[in-house]
Amino acid sequence: MSIFEYGDGRFRLFRDDREIGWVENRAVGFVGFGSDDDAVAAATSAYDALSAWLARQRRQEATPRRGRRLRVRSAAGERQLTLGDVAIGRLVSGPADQTPEGASHGFELLLPPRVGAALTAAHIIDQALERHRTLRSLESGGGVPAAVTA
């Protein structure tokens, strides 16, 4: 993953020559998923990895989701990602013609206050998404991806 700074505290995240996400203030987002369901599944993996990382930073146990799933609710024209009744992020989408194979769905997670390492959080999420993609590929019978065998 490559990171490019705009100079005003905003960052864009790239893999090869395509944009895969962003960091702006306390929000970390990733795009490139084929559907809202895929984006929610990826956001769940990202949330779990981020929660575990934050717990390690604070030397605490990660707060479990307790079997609760991330859900989508519409509020004020926005599709919020929620855990229970708490909004933790949102679903996003963009023009399908600007992404590979029309994979224009994505998510944005809000970092808790006092987390000053947003770029590190983006890296943790990116690693979790790579593991998520590998597992999804194996589950769908796609075989072992090249990144896993290399």
C-alpha cells in the first residue's frame, strides 16, 4: 500500500496504480468491493482487526462484538454502519466506471477520539482486508492466491 498526502492532513491510499482508500481526520475508508454486502463483510473484518489493535495499544482485552453483526441504517441521507445502536462508520459508493470491474462499494470507519495514529490504523485495516480477500478466495474455490504462495 502506498500513501500520498495532500498536505492538509488528508491522505489517499493506493495499491499499484489504483486508489483503494483514504484517511481524513478520524475516518479511514476503503473501496473496491463488488456489493454493499461485500463492503459490510470487509468492514466487519476491518473493525475486528482495528479493535484488537487498539486493545493491544491500551494493554486491554478487545471489546468483543458478542455475536452482533455490523448493520446498515439510513440516517440523514447516509448509510451508517452500526454496532448495536452506535454508529461506527458508513457505507460509501462511487461511480462504477472509475473502479476495476465495477467494484464501487466501500466503507469508512471512524476512529475513536484520542487515536493519533490514523495511518497506522489504515495499515492495520489494509492487512486485515488482505487476509479477508484471501479467505474469501479460498472459500469460493479460487485456490491459493499468488500473494499467499510467494
